Amino acid sequence: MSFFAHSASWHDAISMYGDVKYDFKFQHFDYVNPDAPKGGIFKQASIGSFDSLNPYIVKGNAAAGVSYIYDTLLQQSSDEPFSLYPLVAEKVKVADDFGSVSFLINPNATFQDGRPITAEDVKFSFDILTTEGAPHYRSYYAGVDKVVVDDRLRVTFQFKELGNRELPLIIGQIPILPAHFWKDKDFAKSGLIIPIGSGPYRVGHFDAGKQVVYQRNEGYWAKDLPVNKGRYNFDQLIFDYYRDDAVAFEAFKSGAFDYRLESSSKRWATGYVGEQFDTGQIKLEQIADKNPQGMQGFWFNLRRDKFKDPQVRKAISLLFDFEWANKTLFYNAYTRIESFYSGSELATQATISDTEKAILMPYQDQLPRAVFAPLVKNQTNADGNVRPQMREAVALLAEAGYTLKDSKMQNQQGEQLSFEFLLYSNDFERIIHPFRRNLQRIGIKTNIRLVDISQFINRLNNFQFDLVSLRKGQSISPGNEQASFWGCESANQVGTSNWGGICSPVIDALTNQLITATTRQELVETTKALDRVLLSQDMVIPQWYLPASRIAYWDKFEHPKVAPDYELGIDTWWSKEAISSNNDKEQ
């Protein structure tokens, strides 16, 4: 259905290229139960600790779930690639040339203290995020020239350039912060100040670093809007903190919390056994994930001199034996990642297409020849024999000026090539140890540094690492965030999303071309071309993906029969306890 056309008039919804699924009379999303009962508690675990209730700044480690207290201008549906519907803003207007976007605030919209939401609050939210928020907000919203408060309930964002189809949608996702609450507080150092939002939950109480409880906002102004019907059904959301995932798993089995998203294939294959599983007290599900899987891997810190030569990075990458790890450690559960947009139509294929070639030809002189050649897989026989990879790695390192001498891979100054894996979970040690042995066989020295999650985040934000294992998720509709992922401007910003510190004029140009794509097909082909160039940089050692989510939960809940395509949809679940309570009231 296409009731939104890109024209300078007010509309009820927007999407990337004009088509939306739900018309202006829709009552609720298809993946909810609009009659789901309210009540009960949903308790889950988080690993590490927290010392902040502000998720929008670099300082501190924000409590899990704190975004539940905030509303955005518009609400994204979870069964479309990128469409937004009314929430704080009841109407939206996009200029014909995509040079601006205006929002009309719902006159019923209020913060949790009863104060109305105004256009001034929207402007304040943008200003505070781009001046005192985490650095990625500055790059994410960099296309905005200025914000104009047209009147009390109308605000316009004017853009620096024309033709950016995604920017109006990105602006629609800005969390709305109360100007009156923050006017006499230090936003950048807010710590454990309990914030006020306008969302479905408020902070109930917390024990710093150990537990945070969110209470359903009974007076939530937007509870009956179509975008919220059948959602946010639990009276309380509780996050308990554990020092590591192994301890959390044992706590889950004992009933200490209700729901778990499992990331370990070994644990999924061998750990979910016992009476509570046999009797159905704990239910297991594997839910298909239609989102791009992105890139999970060991990310090099390209700011380190020893990793600046791509030959060095490629040589190290060759000695990660995925096939052996998948067979021996992962029960053959995974597929090797071969793209920064793996598991989607956005991923480039082995042979470059004519369209990709046409996009990349203007940059031919700035790109390695390998970009235009078929992609070469590093594949072993899964028997632990990596001698061919060792020989190739030694040859690549020789080209980079290294020599294997006295069982040490040394540079021209006689310094051994060495680096450190930075981890926050000991689950990964069993994966890294075989990799380290392979590296040691060609004289590369490695160590593992295991830190808690707060230290990990701080080291990542301040570039204090050699290699980290992280997953860079992707949207089915990539856009402005790609500049913060790969852009030169973001490479050396504290707290950047550009973890590796990649900086390339070609990548910047392709990212801009992707952002300004005028059709879905142009977006897909440009993303493939960008993917191909990113792969040629060898800035990450690809790991694996599973196009599904493995979840386990105690038999206390029900959920809609129809699941959203692009999310797990936990906020559509409801409590069996609430059903019983409602039945008792009726009797």
C-alpha cells in the first residue's frame, strides 16, 4: 500500500521509498495480540554492571533496558524494512527535494511528569545529543543544517544537502528528552540521576550495578495508539546483573530469571538438559532472523602501527581455522561470514557484478586489484592442518618486511610481532586458544586480556586494544549510520562506531552514494559495491553467523502466533499470570 507519497504535504507515515504496509486507519500491527492482558513480571539477565541511567552518552555503562522510558517522534514497524508511523508526532511532511522534514506534535503527548511535549523539546533533544551525546550522534545527524521551531507543536529540520531519502526517517527516530528536566543538570555526566521520559515504562528502583526495575507507566499517554496496541504488557521489567554468562546460565536454570537469549552453540547443544526441560517447564525456540547478520569477527585496531599494512592483517586472518572450530567446538551450527551484510540481498557475491563494477570503476586507481577479482575463500579441511595457510601467511609477512628467525616473526628492528585479544567473557577463550597456537607456529606472540564489561567498553571507546571480538549488526535498509561505521571523520572520535579506525576516501564516497540512493535497487547495488571494498581492507577476521535466534524461557508467558520479521518481538509477549488474574476479576 502506498498512502504516503514523497510530496510536501502532511502524512501519517513515511518509508524509505514511499510504500508502507499499514494505512491511516490501521488499529494495530499484525504481529501483536491487541487483547493481550496487562500484568505480571518479565525478568532477564544482563552481564557485568552499570553505573549510569543515561544511554546517550559515552561516560559510564548504561543500565540495560533504559530506552524503554523514552518515546521517539515516530515508531518503526517490525514487519517492514523501514517504515515509520505516528507516535510523539502525529503527522510528518517531507519536502519534495528531501531538503527538510517537518513534524506535527500530538497535542496529547506528555512526559511522565505530566508536562506536555513541545517542539522546543524536540529541538532540545537534537541539540543535546549532537553536542553532549555520544560521538556517533554527531555523524549520524551530520546532514542536518538547523532545527527550526515553527510553533509550539511544529518543528522543521532543514538539511545541508538535497536528496537524502533516509535522513527524514532517521530524524523520526530521535528519542525525545524533556528540556525542563535537563536544564539545570549536567547531561554528559548524569550518572544515576533517574531520568524522565515519555515512554511506556519508568525507572521504578535500582541497586547500582546489580539490578534495575522498570515499572509500567499506567498513565502512559500513548498506550492506545495503534503503534502500541498489544505491546508493553508486563507490569515490571527486571534486569538482574551477573558477573559472567556461565553464572547467569546456572541462575536461569534454577529459576532466578525468566528469559534467555543463547549465544553459545555448545551450551545450546549440551547445556539445556534436565528435568525442567524434559517436563516443559522451560521452553526452547529457534526463531528465524530475517535481518542482515552483519559482520561478527576479530576487529583489528588499524590505529596501531603494526596493523597498518594490510598484508599483516591478511596473514593473521589466514590462521583462524573456522572449519575446524565449527566442527570441533560449534557442532557444525554455523556458517562462515563472507560479507559485512551477511545473510541478506545486500551482500556481494563471489564474482563482481556488472553493476558493482560500474559503480567502482571511477575509483579503480585507488583500489587494489583484488576488488575486481573473484573473492577467494580461506577454507581448511577442518582437520586442524593449516600448513598451506601458514606458508601463505609467512610469504605475506615477508612482503611486509618480517622474517621468521629464532622461532620469532621479527620486523627489521628485530621486534617480534605480537598482539593482545581483548575480551569481556571467558567463553571466547576456547575459541581463541587454537587460533593462538596456529599463530605461535609462525612466531607470532599473542596474549588474552580478560576484563569486565565496563573496562571493555572504556578500552574500546578510547582505542586501547589490539583485537576485539564484536558483532556489527546491520539494517535491511542501511543508510546514514554507515558513515559512523566506516567514515574518516569518525575514525578517531572517542566512543566511535568505527571500531577499527578505517579511513578511506573511496569508502567515504561510496557511503555517501549509498545514503543518496533514489531507489531500492540502487541502494542494494551500492551496498554490494561498498561491501566489496570493505572486504578488501582485511580490517576484520570474519567469524560466523546463525540466521536465527535461540531463546529459552520459563513457561510463564504467551506470545502472538505471528512473529515480526525483523525483531524477536519480546515487547509483544504477555504473562499467563495476568490471564489468571483477569479471569479471577471477571469471576
